[in-house]
Amino acid sequence: QQQVKQSPQSLIVQKGGISIINCAYENTAFDYFPWYQQFPGKGPALLIAIRPDVSEKKEGRFTISFNKSAKQFSLHIMDSQPGDSATYFCAARSGNQFYFGTGTSLTVIP
Amino acid sequence: GAVVSQHPSWVICKSGTSVKIECRSLDFQATTMFWYRQFPKQSLMLMATSNEGSKATYEQGVEKDKFLINHASLTLSTLTVTSAHPEDSSFYICSASRDIYGYTFGSGTRLTVV
């Protein structure tokens, strides 16, 4: 059973546009929601993370929006650049375990 | 800070041989490390939780005799794929945590069994 559902599976965005990736969960025990960026052949790297007591967190061009009542959170990449082309994973933590979404392959075209 | 080094980055081995992958936390101590497996274009699948000084905790369906995990010190965990077969070919990734929020991943190991 997929604990964290992520969509879309793939996304193509024009340079300068906004990329939006969505995740949903059911387990209310989750207390930490990170997003990871992974380039081919590399391990995931932490991009940005949020705790459930905050509705939004922004770091540079990356913003997480968190809706606790709907059990949904999303990643927004503003002014998307070709260098942002990668696979993005959302995750949720319960205890010391992380549960990952299925990933979104983002392609930013010039 | 919070650097996790994984070695080797890629390895090719013959079927039936064993391969060891190392995961080191370079600037912090990690009582717990995690090993993941990732198939092409898929998400990370947790294989096991490696605990320093004790036995690893394996996820359901992961063969503990095939994927040997040793967490010998607070900065080193190793994954040994024993009697490797082509179906074991995959991308293996470790992660470690400095604190309850900061999980850092290694750069991954591409294993190809021929």
C-alpha cells in the first residue's frame, strides 16, 4: 500500500514557468514532510521540508504548501529552469521511517 | 555538514560472487542508517534499517541472508550482496541521520551483475 501518493508522474514545463507537484497521505502520525531532488545516477538530495504546524515554507524559488485538514502537500518551483530537470520525491516521516512518493520526472524546456 | 559517503559508485560483478557497499557518515555519528533499493524510474524501496551494534531490521520480503548488513561503528554501515544474480542489479542507496529531521542520502551505488 502506497503511504504517500504523488502526482503527476511526469511534468514538462517551459523555462520560467511554475512547476507544481502534489502529494497526499492518510497517516496522521506523519510529522515531517520533506521533498527530495534526484538527478540520474545520484542519490536524492534534500530540497526543502515542512512540519505540519506550518502551512507554507519558502526557500528561494521552492515553496511547500501544506494543507493539514486535506492531508495534502505540494511543491511549487517558481521560475523553473532547465537545471531543475530531475526527479522529485515527496516523503513523509513517522518515527524514524520515511515513506516516499513514487516520484515525478520534471523536464524544463528552454 | 551532514555528508554521507557511499562507495563504490558503481560496480560490475559476475553472477555468484559477493559485493560489499560501504556507507559512511563523514562529519556526524549515525546510530541508524537505512538501505534502499531503487529500480529505474521508480521510487526508493526501504530494504533494511541498520542499527549500530545490533542486528539490522529487514523489511518484509527482503532476504536477510542475501543482503547482509553490518553497522560496525557509528560512522559505517555496509551492505553485502551475497551470491549476486542478475536480478540483484539495481541502484542501492544508503541514508543516515544526524538528528530527527536531517536525513542525508549517499550518492548511490549502481550494481550490475553479469
